[in-house]
Amino acid sequence: VPNTFTPNGNNRNDVFYAYGTSITEFHMQIYDRWGMLLFTSDDITIGWDGKYKGVLVQVDTYVVKIQYKVECGDQNMHKEIRHVNVIR
């Protein structure tokens, strides 16, 4: 999971994605520092464009919560909490 992206419209690093292989279930949520949910996705191929209600968020650090299952292994839901920086 990257820790920084730059949604500035230059077509490089404009969308935040989580990456993985053999993922069978996926859920990602992104929150601002006050706990407001800004983005959610159940599809690992859909990333966050750095917008909330169509407007680019401010340069800041955001909380990323990810839950996923993998094809092989214990079949338990794995949970991770990360941070992502939005810079321009």
C-alpha cells in the first residue's frame, strides 16, 4: 500500500490504489483526521482520486482501513490500518 499520492491531474500517481495478488475479498475505507469517511470501495481495481463529493481534498494525511482475504492461507479476514499523504 503506497503512503503518498499526488492527485494533481498530471496523469502520474493521480489515484491511490491498494495492490495485492490472490485477493478474494477486499474492502477499503479512507477517512480524514476527524474520522469522516471520504471514500469506500469493495473493488481492489477502483482507487481513490483524492476527491470528496467531487472536490479535491486538502494536502494532508488520511487514514486508510483495508480488510481483505487471500485465496491461499488461513481464509481469515486480514485488517490493516495505514496512512496516506496527499501532496501536490
